Amino acid sequence: MGLLNEFKVFAMRGNVIDLAVGVIIGSAFGKIIASIVADIIMPPIGLLLGGVNFIDLKLQLKPAEIVHGVKKAAVTLNYGNFLQVTVDFIIVAFVIFLFINAINKLNRKNETAPVAPVTTTKEEVLLSEIRDLLKSRTN
């Protein structure tokens, strides 16, 4: 079997197709969550924090300078961007947690597991009879 045929067999397996579909749906879901965070959740949080924009926070290590008529940008440590991404991650993780939690609650309500009738085995019946006989003899 040639390498191309082996690849065809590998790529056409059901789990590979399922994975591809999962990645595509996950990407679309990620965009939805990013929009929820950026457009719905972050504006009120920004308002509560007094309009602080973390992205603008930075520590200048070396100022901008002009060398031979060419302007060189300042060297900065952009810790604000790191803070913003961290806050976004925490919010996204919390929103996903709430979403999954709601789905799990809906699934639990839909799951009404039938209660199996209690059946006793022959051994259990026999042991119960022996126990009852022993109790009657001691009384």
C-alpha cells in the first residue's frame, strides 16, 4: 500500500472527520465567546473600573530616538497587553463554565433514569431464611 493510499485511509476515518468538524465548530464557538466578552461583558467592567484600558499600560525601557534621520521606536515592556489577555481569559473561562454548567443542568433534567426493581437472588433469599431461623432459635 502506497503512502498516498495510507493517507487516504487515515484521513477518511470517522474520528478524523469528527475532529475536523469539532475544530470548525470550536472555532466558530470561540468567536461567539470572544464577542460576548469584548462586546457585552467588558464594556460594563471597563465602566466599573473607570475606563481603564490595560492595553495602554507599558514600561518604557528605552525612549524613541532618531538615528541618521530614521526614527527608531521606543523599546517598551507591554505588561498591559498581558494583563488584558489574562483578564479576557478569565472572563472567557468563566463564561464557558456558565454555559457548560447550564447545558449540564438541562441534560440532568432530561435524564430520568428508570429505577430498576430490586431483585433478590436465590442466595439472598436463602441467607435471609437462615438469619430468621437463627433469630427464632435464640429467642
